[in-house]
Amino acid sequence: MSNQLLEQILDKLDQLNQRLDRVENNMATKEDVADLPLIKRAVLDTSDSVKRLEEIQDNQQRIIELLSARSIQQEAELKRIK
């Protein structure tokens, strides 16, 4: 085998090793997979919390609109009384 051919083979092996390293770095580890149920539970809990906050915010918005309407009505009545 010529030195040039050997160098090409070594270069290809080095490229394959680099690709394999990238693949290994991107793969999920056993610990990552073991944490998935915990992550899923946390996401569901967070989703529930966000839904409750949205409901509270909607309720508060309705109250603000009601109070605004009452305030306008009272202001009109006060002007009428004057």
C-alpha cells in the first residue's frame, strides 16, 4: 500500500470517528430517558397551573369590566343628580 492511500484511509477513519462522536453526543443517555416521566409530569403540572391562571385572569377581567360599567353608571347618576 502506498503512503498516500494509507493517509486517505486514515483521513476517512478520522472523519468517521468525528461523525460518530457527534452522533454519540446527540444521543439521549439512560439518565435522560429515565427523567422523561418526571419531565412529562412537570409539563402537565405546569400546564394545569397555566390553565388555572388563565381562568383566574378571565374572571378578573369580567370583574373589571363589571366594575367599570358600574362606575360609569354611577358617574352618570351623579351628573344627573347635580
